[in-house]
Amino acid sequence: METLNLNEYQYILEPLINKAIIDSMKTVSGKSKLQEPDYIASLTVNFTRDLYQILKTIFPNYEFAVSSVFCHQKPIVDIKEVKKPELGDILFVYAYERLDGSILYNSLLLQAKISSMPIHKINSNELHQLKLYQNWPEFTYFRAGKLNGTKRNIFPKSINDGAQYLLIDNDPLSNGFLDSKNMFPMGCATPNRVLQLNKSLSSELIDFFKFKAGRTFDKDYLNTKDDWSKMIWDLLEITVDSYFKRKNINYKNSSRITMYSDSDHERENTKFYKLLKFAEQKDYSNYSNDECCEGGISVIFIECKNRNRDER
């Protein structure tokens, strides 16, 4: 989507996306002892359907596909601290095919925290996670399937827009998150010892589509020298691998995939579908369960291209 189109319809797009987020939260509300993975599951399973419908309705001149995988096991990395942090809870990926056929990729990695307030202090036992997002020390994959032992060294060694915290209010009605303009049931916060909500998830996603939020990554995994790009493709690969391996060994509740597109034909041409087909063709018999079942991250993959690209 072009920024001009997004700006034109932002007044209706943002409240619709926010409502879709709230509706996804309602699917799990009322249950006792909810944790972050429950809300991440609600996003990947329920929000994706609504997001696809919203985008195709507001922007009829574009083709969309929205795909998602829910994985409850998170990739763990070693940064030479006593505790090893997770890389994140959910990864948003956006692929935009421009009129000339070139493709831009954007990424947004989020670490989820439940909080009843728009300000949340990181506990002392979670400072290793904060160090990862603030300083990006060189890390080694520790619980990431076949990537275990692989090193990544991301620059710059500072906070970047591609990795943020996602604060989730587990009781938005009681806490007023649904009524106050300054509060929201899901919102993003810059990594800091004291997290402060600075933008709703709905607003962040619109800026993500504009490439004003998130961090771009290279499409050429094999030739890129950028370790952020390598890390994003790492996460996509181990997630689809993890899905198919779990499917093969009947871990039916460990991961779930959803895909929405205008037709089966268009679905087969999506970038995410091709990733799945590539994973499906692999021979997993040579991998141990640990190598294929650990490390997957929840992913929401949004693809967009102009319907009139071939006519211009």
C-alpha cells in the first residue's frame, strides 16, 4: 500500500484494526490465569482473518494475503548472561510488491508483557531480555531447532524500531483501556527499564505498512551481510519447519496455521505459501524432535501488491 492511500484512509483503518484486536482478545477473555501466549494465539488465529477482510475492503485495488502460524515455543538465544532471553513472542512481516515488481520487506519483533497499567517496570529477573533489545550483544541460538549454535551479530548496538515490547492489558474493561484515548488493550513500548506505552498496536501496524515503524530486511537471505535480515529469515524458516515437524508427530495443539487470500490460485503464489511448500518437501526423518520442534515463533505475514501492476 502506498503511503498516500494509507494516509487517506487512516481515519477509518485505525479504528477497524483496533476493533479487530479487541475482538481477538474477547475470544480468550473470561478464562482464568491467562498468560501472554494466550493473547498471542488470539492474534495469530483470530485477528489475521479480520485484518485480511479490513485490508481488502478498504483497498480494493490491491491484492492481499494474510498468513499466520502460532507456535508456543519461543526461540532462545545465549548472550553470555546467567539467563538466556527469548528473541520474542510474535513476529510481524510485511511484504509489499511495488508496481515495478520490486519487493520491500519490513519486520516487527515484539516481546509481550501483561500489564494492568500503561507503565510497566521490568522485573530484575527479566533484565537479560531488556539487554538484548537495548544493546543487541552478539548471540548464539540456543533453543532454535537446527539453528542451535549459529551466531548472529546485529548492528547497531542500540535500540531499534524493529524490536519492541507489546504491553497487553488482561482486563481492559476494568482498567479503562477501552475507554481512554490514552490507553489501549494492546500497545507498543520502546525497550526501557520502565516501559511506557507510546502507541497502540493498531497505530503501530499502520506505520509498519508505511515503513515508518519496524525494520526493513533484505529479501536475499543467501547473499545479505546484514544479520538482522538473516535473523528474520531464520525465524521464518524455523517456524515453518517447526509447524510441519509438529504436524508429522501429531503435536496438534502446538502450532496452528491460517491463511487468507482472494483465491486458492493467489494463495499458491504467495511468498508465505512458497515457504510452507519448501518446508513440506524437506525430509525431517534426519532431524531429532528437538531440532525441529524447538524454536518456532508466532508469525503474522502480510503480503500486498497492486492489482494493476501488469497493466502499467
